[in-house]
Amino acid sequence: MKTNIPSWLQQTAILLLWGLVYYLSGLMSLKFDDTNSAIAIVWFPPGVAVAAFLSARWRHYPALILIFVLVSVLQDRAWQNLPTFLISVGYSLLEMPANVLIAWIVRRFARPSDDLHVIILWICSTFVISMLDALIVAGGYAFFSGQPIMTTIWNGFVADVTGIFFATTVVMGFVNKRGYQAFLPWTKLLGGLALLLSICALTVFIFGYSDTWLKTEAPALYFALSCLPIVLSLMLALVWGNRGGSIGLLVLGLIVIHFTDMHQGPFFLRNLSLVESLLLALSYLSATALLIVFVRVLRRSTTRFNPDTGRLSGNGVLYRLEPETGKFTWENDLSSLLDSASLTEFDTVEKVLSHVHPSDREKLNQHWFNSMSSQHDTVIFRIKSNNDEWLTLVDSGGITMANADSLIIVGNWQSSHYDLAI
């Protein structure tokens, strides 16, 4: 029996889940904390926060900020006295503006149908905002605490950039519904599992290698071997899709950082401090994350689509419309196109048109009701998602059919590769 969970309860659970992921990423980061460093070199929570702000609705931002601040204070365990608690709250609040600003820039200026533009905007905004954040927050901390200013600023900048690139890529691979989401055939499932096991075994061998022969006799080969896990991770992203890429990247990251923290692996070189070795490892993981992101873009861009309408391949979401009553009946899950869409919000023509862009309402209305032929034309239109973003869809296959004593229109909606100008 299907139960209807109230939307407010669903949203509360999602917000708390973001808080849990943020907390776990902080715990994992603190495992590699260096007591000799003024700030944490490995710090993944900013990446989780950016992913949350990219995925959440605007009205949920205050709740997310409050949850993340409380989680950060909990991680600091700053409950001994009031001054320590207030300082911890202050630093936690200072972490949030940069993450919010990166997400706002991407959502405000990115073109939703242009994945490459979205990724480049995310990368550039991360670099710029992280540098400003490091100058203000890390620089201010170094000035008032007597730490080396330039070193602290540089470490803070690299920690922010690498944490965002790595953690955001991992989290968005699980959150993003675009791409292949159906059950994989057993051949791809076994092939991906073999790749994942190979990533684990090869990464443990390379970064856990404790002998001296490769380091002294064949250092070039040793560094070349470190590229093999990257290749396997990219292959896993191709076989298993977005989530497979995230799983491979997460496994690779845990193994690399673990052995680097134990002073092992190709990044723990003579005359390099632990901080410098960790920075090299994080740069390695960030480069891998960016390559996986671009693989996702390439997989998306090579999806077959109609050159006239931009309609992506697939069956889409089928509907039946009764012209006399204006009632819609949806044959598929509408949330596959519109996240968290409720069928009751789209069960009549009036409700559907209320979500459609004002410039496209009359066009869509004529598509349904003003055509006397049995075969309706294809129409491209924009509709607002629950994330307050305009999505471009294609209404195609509209056919007028007789159903008992009345007529019905049968058609379908599909995503479009194109982005109509707003």
C-alpha cells in the first residue's frame, strides 16, 4: 500500500541528511589533521556545502546554513566555555558565504542545457571565491594568531579548492539524476565491479608500496604507475555512469589520503613536509575529479538528440489529455523530468500552464486545442522546476484518438538538449 509522506517531512529528512553528510566529511577530514598546521589541509565539508546549495531550493538556504554551522561547532567540540563556543560559531559562519556564493554564481549565470559552460563556471568561481576567502578568513586568522600569513593563505586556498573539487564531484554524482539511472545489465555490473576491485588493489599497491627499489631505481615508473588508478576511475565512470564515477573517486581518495598520511606513496618525497605531501595528494585527487566531471559532460553531450528540437533519446513521459474536460492522465513518473513533481500539480491544463513560461503558454495551448488534424506538431516550451529553474522540454507525438464517445490526445514530454532564451 502506497503511503503519502508529507512534503515538509521529506524536506526535513533531506536537510538532516545533508547535515549528516557534512558531519561525516568533516570527521574524515579531521582524521588527517596536522597539528603543526595552522588550518586543516584536508577539508571536504566546503565541497559538501557547495553540492547542497547547488541542489537545494533557494528557500532552504537559511536552514542549510544553520545546520552546517551547528555541525561545525559540534565537530570542534567547543562546549567548554562561552568564549570558545562563540569563536567556533564565528569561524563556522565565516565558512558559509564562500560556499553560498559559488553555488549562487553557478545557478545564476550558468546555462542549464550547456553542461560545459556550467562546469567551467563552477571551476572559475571556485578558484576566485576560494582565493578571496583565503585572503580574508585565513589571512585574518594568521594576522591575529601570529601565524605565517602567506603560508596560511596558500594552505587555506588549496584546502578550499581541492576540497570543493573532490567532495562536490563525489556528492553530485549521487545527487544528480541526469544520466543513466536505470538498472545496469549484468555484464556492465560485473565489468564495473572488476574495475572497482582493480582500483582498490592497484591504488593500495602503489600508495602502500614500502620498498625502496621503485623510488630509487625507477622513480619515473613509480610516478607513471600512479596514473593507472586515474585511468581505471575514468573507465568506471563510463561503465557505471555518474554514481560509478563517484564511487571510484571516493575509494581512490580514501586510499590515497590514508597512505599519504602514513608517509607512504609517491607524494611523500624526501625534503617535503607532511603538509606539502598532503597538498600534492589533494591536487592529484582534484585533477582526477575534474577529469571525471569532463567525462560526465562528454557522455551527456554525445547523447543522441533531434537536431531540430534538441529532443534527447528515450521514451519520455507519456500523457493522455481529455480536451473536453482539460484533464491530464500521466502514464509515467513525471518526476523523471521535473524533480519531486506531484501528479496532482499537473492533472489539469490550467495547472500545467501555470508552471509553463508565460511566453510559451499560448503556444502550448494552441498545440493541444487549435489543431484539427489527428497528428499534432512538435512544440518546444519551458517549464519551471521545483528548483525554480526553467527547463526546456519537447511536447511531441500528440495524436488525437477516439475513446468511447469522446476524443483524447495522446502525447509525451521529453527533455531537450537546447536552452530557449528567457
